[in-house]
Amino acid sequence: MGDGLKLVASGTGRALFYQPRGGCNLEGIGSNCTLLVCGAQIDGRLKGDAILIDLGAHPARWTPEGMTQSFPDIRDLLSPESPAPLRAIFLTHAHADHDEAVVRYCEAGFRLPPIYGERETLEHLRAKLRGCMVATSSWPELREIAPGQRVETIPGFAGVEAVAMGHTRPALGFLVKAAGQGIFLSADFKLDQTTLTRPTDMARLHAMKAGGEVDLLCLDSTRAGQDGHTVPEAQIRANRLMLADKFPNHRLNLIISGHNDETIAGAAWLASQTGRFLVHHGTAIETSLRITNAGPQPLHTLVNDDELQVFSARASIVKRLSPSHVLNVLAGINGEKLASFARVCRGESEHLRFGAEDVVLLCGSLRPWNKGKLEKLADLLRAQGVEHIYFNNEEFPLHATGHEQGDGLVTLARHVGPKQAIVGLHGSEAQREALCRRFTDLADLPEVLRVDNGQTLRLDGAGVTTTSIQGPALIQATIRHHGSARAAIPQAA
Ligand SMILES: [Zn+2]
């Protein structure tokens, strides 16, 4: 934790407590989950009313015991004897590192409190619960909230307000008020205002500062170490269009993440600009499209083209289209073995064969864990006669991250104007350290505190103090595969 702060063994009176249960990991990204308790510290424990912001998981991995997954341990909060019963869970958005442990707890038979989220977030959660064959009788109550809406019915809490944040799919930040204190949790975000999907609500952020509403700011620290801002999506669209214009007679193929609505919209925009049909491959993209199209801003309105033609790769018409009329979008930008892209590369797809008529754009960041896989897949493509393969790169980017970079984080903090302190969320120790360095010597902003999973801050009228309370470590459970994933979590901690 940060220097210069008073360590208090206990505190009296009502206060707002902040304790990351996951996401502030020593290594890697995953299991985002923040516990907020309005109450008091009694005999070394938190007593009061609790909510969670997010309940994500780590990626599942093969181990000698089988498929295993790490996620936050919240069993103490769900116990009937809990001194701080869990009143609600608020989900920022539908990425697995923010929502997947909801599914793990439901399938293991735990009763979760009501879950609040945006329409799209809850639709994705329903799809995940169905996909893991969780009986609807075991689902928590799902309550929809929209940006700008404030929930005032949670016992102990004055309000939880949803704030629109730009990311790669609809995301909400939350402004939580209790015990006379305000905490703003940014969620995953970027400030780019050129996205096709809904951007960050800068006006609301600025109003927080004007109103002196925020004591503690919790910031996405994933890309705190990178200078500048994220590349604007408008620049990415222009770069892809420049390449498309070079190859008017080729078939265009964008390899993307199926969980990135902004990239799907960007592909649709490119199809619209080049007069092509958008053809999608794989269930992840299909699910994302279905959920987008059922909402207030379906794909054709995002790209402002009522004539936009979208087909599944399974549609019989697709086989009759000439290459120059097709823009394929395929999931699998991390080289995932079972995703559409890898399957097409291996010649296993019944819908698509790559050849000399194809141009392939890899629209995702190159990272240590996907670079080797993508290079091997590119070799397979070359062996099939594909000459034009474009990787994302700094000089000519084909993809923009959904996480704001260092200078943008400072911009957000200056808009919000936290009065007491800043903490890093969503990051490894190194990424959260980078956040601390980024804010060092900025006289107009408060100190960045180091808080790891389980450590607890107390906010009250006297300021922010560290406490001796330590929450549980991440839980690791085996996921059995019998047609569905099913986590085995012991009921008692
Ligand atoms: Zn995300």
C-alpha cells in the first residue's frame, strides 16, 4: 500500500470500505471483482451491507487435475451468517474477466443476489448461462439498468449510478455513494470519441468534478505503461479502407475477436463503404450480432447504412457471391484452435477455403501468447496461395485496444477530480506500478495507492486509510466436462 497513510487497526462509525477480490493480481489480467461494504470494522471483520462490481474469472487452463479456472472467492459473502451480506452485483460489461464467475457460482448451486447490468451485458450473461446448461431456476434475478440511471434501493447505499464508458462493447462505469463518500470505478474504458459504438460520456465525468462527487477513483490500469492515447477507431477504419481499395477484386477477410462489438461494427462499416456483403463466421460473432441487432442501435444504424447486407457463412447465397462482393469476418484473432479462423486455415471449414483471391487482415494486438500461433496460421495460408496477409503494427495499425493509455488515464482523472486517492484496477502488479509512476508528481491529482487483491481501504469524512482487514485469495476450481462445463466449488470456505 501507499506510503504516508495511517494504518488503523479498527474504525468506529459508518464508512465505505473498498476491497478488490480479484483483478488486482500479482500477475496477469482476470477475475475482476471489487467488494464495497457500507458499514463498520468490528473485531477485524467488515459488518454492514455489501455489493460487488463485476464477478469475472481467469481464463480456464489445463492442469494435471483437468480443466481448472481461478476466480474470486465470495463464499463468505453468500453465507447466511455473513456479517456483510451481498445485496447486489453490478456488471460493467460482458467480457469473461468481468462476468464469467457468475456462471461458475450458479452452476455450482450458489444463490446469487440480483445482478444489475446493461441490456447487452445481461443478454450475454443469459447466453453464457444457457451455454453452460444452468437451469433457469438457478439463475439470479437480472435487472436492467441504462447509462444515467441511478439505483437507490440497495440497503446501506445512497446510490449506484451507471455511467456510459467507451470500450469494445457496451460498458458502464459505476459511481457508488454511501456513508457520505463517493467511489467511481471506471471499468474497462477508452476516451476515443470516434467509436461507432457508444463512446465515454465525458460530460458526466466532468460534472463529477464540478460537483466534488468522487473521493476515490478506481482506474483501469491495463495500458498505464503506454504513453499517449489509444489510436482513434476512425484512423483504424481509414487504414482498413485504404487496404480494401488496393484490392477491389479480391475477397476481404477480417480476423477479429468475436467479443469485440466495435471491430464487428468497423467491419460492417468497411463492407458498406466498399459495397460488399458482410459474411460472418463462428458462434461468438453471431451471438454478438444477435444481441446488438435486438437493441436500440442495430448494426445498420451504427454504420448508418439501411442497405447493409449481412449473412451467416451458412447461408446458401454466400457460395454464389463473387470474391469482390464479400467481406468475411472470422473470429479467432488469438489463434484459438477451435475458432473459425484457425479452422479455415487448416482446411476444416465447410463454408470457406482460402486461396489466391483472398486478402487477410489480422485485426488484433500481437501479444506473446498469440504471436507464434498467428504466424503458424499465416504459414498455412501462404501454403494455400494467400499472398496478401496484413498483421496489425504500430506504423499502420489495423486494430485499436479497448483500454485507454497513460495520458488518457490522466485526462480521465482530471475530468473526474478525485478528492482523496486513486487506485489501479484491472492489472498485474507491473501494470498497477506503471499507473503509480504515471501519476507521480502531478500536483493537481491525489496519490495513487497500491492495493492488491484482498487488501482493504476505509473511506470516511477523515479521508482514506488502510486497514488490517484481508479478504480471501482467489479460489481455484476444477471444471468438469460432461457436455457442459460445471464448476465444483465447496459450499463452505
Ligand atoms: Zn473488457
